[in-house]
Amino acid sequence: MKKMTRQPTHPGEIIKDDYLKPLSITITKLASTLRISRKTLSKIINGNGAITPDMALRLSRAFDTSPNFWINLQRNYDLWKAENSSNAWESVQPFLSQLLHVGS
């Protein structure tokens, strides 16, 4: 697996930098539009909350994007964090190599 060295941008930062600031939208206004609490949106924007499938649908509707755009941003961020927060996953042996050794 090719390891990404730079941490991907959290989707909340994308919301803040690419949508809220340029469009002069407040967190309160966006939360109201998305029909979620300001607290929930604030957690996402501050990197303490995640984009769920439901949130991806809401954001895609509000910003005329695809839900996959938001899900992929979150997935890339989560995978990078998991890969770089621990190396325990590296000790897992692939099944194919286990099968080859059993037959030897």
C-alpha cells in the first residue's frame, strides 16, 4: 500500500475555507439550511465531527456537489489518521501468504 505522507484536509476545513468564507455564510445560517444544530456543524468545521452519509447528502444538496465528494473527503482523512496513529495493523498477515506457508 502506498503511504500518503501529507495529512488530508478535514472536510470541515473544506466547508469553512471553500464555502462559508467565500460565500459569506455563517455557521448558524448553514446549520439552519442543513436542518442540523449549530453545535453539530461547529464540531465538523472544527475537525471534531465526521461527515456521515446523511450529512454528505445534506451538504451535496446545499452546495450542489455529490454525496461521494463529502464521503471521500472523510474516508481519506479517516484512513490517513488510522494509518498514522498506530502501526498495529502492519502486524496483520495477509491470508495468501498464510495459505502458501500452510501448504509448504
